[in-house]
Amino acid sequence: MNDLSDEFEHETVRLFHNYLASVATLRDVQRATHRKLWPTRIPAEQRSSSSDSRTVWEAETYEPTVTKLFGDDDIKFLFDLRNFTVHYAVPVMSIGTTFSHRPPAPMRQINRVDLLRAELNKYSKWSGAAKRFLNTQKGDVEFLPLIEKYQSRARTFYGWFWDQVKDAVRTEVDEYHAKSNEFALWLAEEMATPDWGDDGMPVPGSIRRNRARAHAARFANGTDGWRTNSVEPSGTVALGESDWTPLPPVGKYRR
């Protein structure tokens, strides 16, 4: 039984086109990111051409993971389908919903989106992997299982990649958060406010207590920064200059 309206099919085709057009976006965003973090290019003798801008990290770490997660023929077909859709035509689809019921089991709803094989065969620029996949299909290509597999692999890959990035910039990020926390604690002491009574007036002595609590929190947090220390022959440690500018004394801007 097919109970899907023409409007549903048109909207599905539109979203389908947008989805396929975005398949390469993840790769492009990540490429721009990792080439900033690990910019060393592979040696000239290893480049496939003068325009080969791959980096050492890309060749040794990124590409093997891409191959592992996205190297299957069906996923490569999906990548080629993106090129098909963007540069050739939107694939013709057969969309439908069927229901089956075999008591005492509950009724099952089965949604299918099939890509018409006859239209796919008109495209002449399928890669070898995409051709191998198409040759395994007896008829039209069921699309939803491809999407489910790709989304699962993409989530895994996304998590792996950003873990790599976080590890690479962890020192800088930790420093940023440490300084941000110091500033927030300084601001809490600088901007301390009194408690207010039921009569709408400030509670006597409360602003001093609140500022004292904020000061104690700053003291407990301490300060951090990067400095080069040296050890004298006598064993005395000489502290170098910190690269973090100290925050001004609390109350400086109230004078």
C-alpha cells in the first residue's frame, strides 16, 4: 500500500539533494582544521602532483582512518552519488510505505526509498568502488540502509577527529579556561553586592562578608601561567617572568 502524497515525495527529493550535497562538507571542514594544526607537508617526492597539498599528519593518521571507516564500496557509492546529484541530475526515486500484519505480532510499517537503477546506469563517471557496489544490486538500489550505515560511520569519525584536535590544543585550551576562571573569580570579588533585607535595604556588613567569600574563592583557585624557572648553584629556584599579566587589585576601579 502506498499512502505517501506527491508533496511528501517532492519534499523528500529536496531534502535528499541537500543531504547528498553536504556529504563532502565534513571532509572539507576537517581538512581546513587539521592543516592548520599539523601544517607540515609531505616530502616533495611523495606528492602525487604539484598541487598535492597533503600534510604528514593527513597521510599518516587521517587518511588511514578515512579508509577504515569510509572505504567500503557502498559508502564510496554514496560519495559518488553526491557528485551525481550535484553535477549530473537528481536520482529518480521510488518512495513508498507498506504495512504488514501477521497476528499475534504487531503491525509493521516499512518505509522504502529506492534509487532507480536504470537512471543510475546513465551516469558514466562512477568510480570502480561504486561500480562494484552497483553490480551487487539485483535491481533498484535501496537507499535508507546506505544512509544508516553512513551516519553511524560519520558519527564515529566525527568523534575521533575532534578528540585528535582537542588533544592537540589541550594545553592552549586549558590555559584559556584557567585564565577565564581567574577573571570570573576576580570579577565576583570586584562586583560583590550586599544581601537585601525584607525592608528593601542592604543587610549591614553583608557586602564585606560576600566580598570576603569571593576573595577566599580566588585564593583557593590560585593563579597559573607559563614561566621559565632556573635553579641557582646553591639550589635556590629563581622564578622567571610570567607571561600572564596580573589582574589589577580589587577595588582599583572604585577609587
